[in-house]
Amino acid sequence: MGLGPSMLPEYDHEMAGTRTTLERVPEEKLAWRPHAKSMTLGALASHVANVPSWTVPTIEQSSLDLAPGGVPMRQEEMTSRAALLEHFDRHVAAGRAALAAASDETLQGAWSLLADGKTYFTMPRIAVLRGFVMNHNVHHRAQLGVYLRLLDVPVPGLYGPSADER
């Protein structure tokens, strides 16, 4: 079995947990934030829904410039749970297909993150997929779980039952 197909069970598990978390985002609270320095619930949920969209470019491109020509890329904030889930589902499906089809040679190839042409890092694509797609998503999904807890929304169990699901 190749590297891409061997990652699919983990990818599927993490994306299913992320979808369950996004399903619980209360639309009427999208402007809420737990602290002045924190993202709003809508911005955080949008980021969580968007992270899987990084999968295909990581596999198909050799780099990504976050500020091409010095202009930072901006993420569109989604304004409904339906929009979050549609965006997430579309990119998870495309990412899964790309991961399943990727050759070991491609996944072991170098990929770079840049900003305005300056290289921040270069790593094998497989490390980028695990660290900056899946683990990054898990990190922000956990933040989203804290937001849900603070809003008294039942937090889903992700690696076993949560306190709300016992």
C-alpha cells in the first residue's frame, strides 16, 4: 500500500470528527468571541472548514505563496452552518481523492510555504499534509470545541465520548 492510501483512515477519522464539530456551530453566535484577542466563532469555524482545501494544492503544487506580490491572501468568512459544511465537504472529498491517487514519489517531494516570495519552510509533502493540514485542523477544531463549551453547546466526542455524551 502506498503512502497516500495508508493515510486515508486517519484522514477520514479526523475529517469526520471535524464535520461533527462544525455541525454544532450555532449560527446565531457567529459574531461571538471569548476574548478581544480571539477570533470570532464565525472566523474560527470558517478557518476549520477551510483547512482541508489545502490538501489538493499541497499535492498538486510545489509551493504556496500566502502573500503573492505582497498582498496577503484572505479567507472568506462563511455566514451559515450550511455554507461551512458545504465548503468543508467539497474540499474533504477533493482532498481525499487527491490523497488516494498521489504517488509515493509525489508525497515525498518537496513543498514550500512562501510569503511575498520569501520561503518560510520546505518539507516533504507528506509532512505538510500531516502537520499543516491534518494536525493544524485538529488544533483549531480543539479551539472550536472550547468555544462550543463556553457557549454551552454540547461538545462532540472525537476520540471517545465527551463529557456531554456519557
